[in-house]
Amino acid sequence: ARQLAVVIFANLSFQPCNTTSLVCPELLEILVAAASSTNDDTKMNAITSLGNLCRFEGNNSVLANYDEGAVIRVLSHVISSNRSTSNDVRTSAARALLKLTRNSSVSWWDKHGLTLDLL
């Protein structure tokens, strides 16, 4: 059921509709867990969904009301897991993380315990 939810949301998040109304803490928990999956297809679908959510509306992240830190941590982990994850999945995770942080200052990175050399 979780895999199905990830695939459905990955497809929905490509649509030009407002996906913000579909986001809830439970869905983010599923996506974050799926992004840590050992299955690359599951991981890619989850990261695609997270990447589509890592956008800004005005100056606010769509994920601002949720645990943005959990999303950042899982994306960072995927990027750094070079032996167990395909390059395509790692590239998607890097793109999602860059989208999430594109309007951020270095102090923002420090606040979340990340370093710029991660990417």
C-alpha cells in the first residue's frame, strides 16, 4: 500500500494542479521512508515526489509547515550513499535538495548541519 501511495503521488505531483493541499505529515513520512528504501524504483519515485514538493511559493517552501529537516536528511543520505544507490537516484536527490535550498543562505545550511561540499 505504501509503494502504491508513493507511485500515485509521484504521478500527481507532476500535474500542474496545487499539490500543496495533498501534503500531510503522514504522506511525508511515507515518502521519507520510501526514499530510504533498498529498491531503486521505490527510492526514485519517492525522491521525484519530494523533489516536486521542494519548491517555493513566494518566499515559503511548500514543506515549511512540515518536518523539512527530515526531508533534508534523507536527501543528503541518498546523495552520500554512492555504493548502494544508482547515479540517477543520487542526481534526483541532489536536484531536489538544491530546489529546496536555492533561496537559502549559508546560515540556513549551517542551521540544518549541512555543508556545501556535500554536493
